[in-house]
Amino acid sequence: MHNIHRWTALSFALILALAGTLLLLTLLTVSSPVHAAPLITRYVATTGVNSSNTCTNSSFPCRTVQYAVDVSTPGNIILVARGVYTDLHARAVPPGYFAPASVDVITQVLYLSKTVTIRGGYTTAFEYPPDPEANPTTLGVPAGRHARVVLIMGDINPTLSGLRLTGGDATGLGGGWGRYDAGGGILIISATATLETNRIYNNTASDGGGVYLWYSPTTLRSNTVATNTVEKMGGGIAMWGSDATLEENTVVSNTASLHGGGLYLNYSQATLQGNTIISNTGHHGGGLNLNWQSAATLNANTIVANMANGGGGGASLNYSNATFNDNLIAANVAAAGGGLYLSNDSQARLVRNRIISNTANDGGGVYLHTSKPAFTNTVIADNWAKYDGGGLYITFRSSPHLLHTTIARNKSLDGSGIYVTNDLTAYSTVIMTNTILVSHTIGITVAAGNTATLVSTLWYSNTYDGRGAGAIFTGTLNYRGQPRFAADGYHLLAGSAAIDRGINAGVLNDIDGDTRPDCVRWDIGADEHLGGACLQLYLPLILRQ
């Protein structure tokens, strides 16, 4: 028994000792934080020196950006002083790069396969903050050389900001789908990069003159992509399989011989927010072309003054169920669909957009071919067609659904605001609810075999409300009277015949996001007039004794 008690006591003492040791280790761990790798900043200037230089002394910078990247480790920050950097670097073709059979090296100003941050816009004293306007930092390819400016490859997350990327020519370098020469300015393959406040201009390629993304969920923010050219797709930017995010960029004066003068998306569910897409030129999609299941989302973009010699001056959709919210699509020009061209089962959703003052041969505002879009709170106004359908041209088994649409003052040779037709027996069906359809020679023309159903419509100042041998069903809710538009041509003023004349179509707000209905009933058209004298119901007050 003595031995048992002694063993128990020893065991208890041992347990206490072990517990004390564990507590001490825990306290040491808590009180001694794990230190992250030190943040290393490296410096580059045209006056610098590369040989035996770590680039970590701002008074002794490196001379080229490529050298600074080569000596960097992941997480480093590279600050680049103003100047023009035109040094070219040949690298062996890396795995995963689509090179032509005859190419075993690729040439560029910068090859990037590390997660680093590169910032331009500094003085040679590297004063903070950087100012890219006052201190232009240019990475450029010398004239006459076939080299791109930047290649980014691999499972990395680099950032480039405040740089000017120019003069790139991807001829003979491949890199894109089908081994086409891709990304004259910058080619990004399988990387999650961030591009901010850069200027990407005067570059050329087969695809993606300024930027080419291959399965790269890159973020482009506040960049200017200008005057780039391609032989095929994506004058400014081309994306393949890339769910990229584009915010507040300006895409201007780019040219594509085929599709997407400004932007080309293929199998890409990108998000475009607050961008300006202006004065670009292409065959289909002067501003942008969404192709093959590119279910992109476009919010509050300005798409103006673009040109297509085929379809879609502003934007062209092919097999793409994109979502357009709050965009301005104006003053674009095309052969078909001055503002928008939708084809091949593009079941797009368009909410609170303004399609204004566009021009085409057919479908001044919108051209629909074999498509089933839904328009909600849309303004289609002041567009012009050389032949048919000043506002909309609907053909070849299309079946759009329009809710709370204002269609006004569109012009065409045939005089129709809306033109519904067919190709042989490929008939179209249109459903329109709570529509303002005013100030046309013919409000809607429906060719034989096609059908248009209008519920709750305000007609005014049309020579003919509807014509054609097709079926036009207007129901019993038809109103005639002045819409009384404000100076912008679509907001309602007090006394408008559209106020309180609509039906509940399940739309809870208007083109401005204001709540519907403002009073008891819904207004017709894209705008819900606010501040009206709603009917008040007063119940008697009953007091209990």
C-alpha cells in the first residue's frame, strides 16, 4: 500500500511538472509573435547600375525593371523612376505558353513570373507619393522590333501601377488561342494580376492589341487603353476564359479588323463597372463584343461614339447571356444595331439602360436576331435607321419581353419605331407591358406571321400606332395623351398621361431606382413620376369609453 501511495504522489508531481512546462511554452509563444518576412523595397532608374546591385538602396538604383524583378523575391515592391525603359530581354518559352512551332524564345521589356508590386511615377529621389503624370515612367519597345512590352505568367498575383506600356508588337510571338500573336502591350496567362492607373497605348497584335488575358481573373482599375490595333479580335482588350474585373477604365480609339474594337470577351464572365468605352472601331461590336457564353455583367458604363461596319456599334452579343445595368449607350454607328446587336440565342437581361441617338441601316437603337432578351426600365429614344426600325429591329425567331419601356422619337425610312419581321418561316413574338410608344410615323410595324402583344400602352403623336399584316394585340388598356417629358426626353412631368396608368408587372423600381408605384398605381414607361398628390384614406377615430 505504501508503494501505491508513493507511486501516486510521484505521478501527480510529474503531471504538475509537465503542465508547468506546457504553460511556459504557451506563454512564450503568445509573447513572442511570429515575424513575417521583412518588406523589401527595390529601386529602378535609368541612371542606375545593374552589375552586383541588389537595388535596395534608393541612392544606388538598378538600371532596368527586369533586373530588379530578377533579384527580387515574392512580396517585394519595386519603385521605378521617371524615364523610358526600352531594354529587351529574350527568355526561353515557358511551359504553358502557346508558341509557334518555330519559336523557342520570346522577347519583351519585362517578363514577370513572381508576385511583386511594380510602381511607376517616381522622381529619381523616389519621393512619395508617386505622380505618374508629372513623372512619366515608360516601358516601351523600340520602333521596328517584334517584342511585347510585358508578359505575366503563372500562379502569381503581381501588381503594376503608374506605368506607360507602349510600342509593343506581338508579331511572330504567338501566346494566344490558336497560337495567334497575342497581347502587344501586355499578355497575362493563368495569373491573377492587378493593373492600376496605367496607360497602355500604341501597341499591336493579332488579338488583344493592348491587353490579352488567358484564363486570368485580372483586375484592371483606372487604366487608359488607347489607340491599340489588332488584325482579329480585341483592339484594346481581349479575354479568353477570364472572369476579370474592370473598374473606371477608359478604353478609347482602339481598332479591330474583326470583333471588339474596344473589348472582346470569349467564355468570360467579366464584370465591367463604370468604364468609358469611346470611339473604338470593329466589324462586330465597335465598343465591345461578347462571344460564346460570355455572361458578363456591365454596370454604369458609358458606351459612346463607337463604330461597327457589321453589327453592334456600341455592343454585340453572340451566344451570350450578359446583364446590362444602368449603362448609357449613345451616338454609336453600325450597319445593324447602332446601339446593340444581339444574335444566336443571347438571352440578355437589360435593366435601366439608356439607348439614345444611335445610327444604323436597320435597328437604329437595337437589332435582335434569334434572341430572347428582357428589357426593363429602358429608354430607346432619338435613334435613326436608314431603312427599317428606328428604335428596334426584331427578326428571325426573336422573342423579347419589354417592361416599362419608353420608346420615343426614333426615325427611319419606313417610319417605324419598332419593326418586327421574319426570315422565311422564322417568325418573331414580342411582348410589351407598360410602354410609352410616341412620336413616330408608325409606332410599331409587324410583318405577316409575326406577333406583338402590348398591354397598357401610351400612344401619342404617331401618324399610325400600328401597321403591317402581322398580329398586333393591344388589349383594352390603351391611352392617348401627352407624355409630358422633361428636357432629357424621358422623365415625366406633372400632368403626364402616363402617370398612374400602368399595371403591376412585378417591377419594383424605375430607371433611377425610385420605388414603384409612387402612389396607388404604376406609371407607364421607364420613369416613375415622384411627388404626385396621392389619394389619402382617413378612417374615423373611435374612442372607447
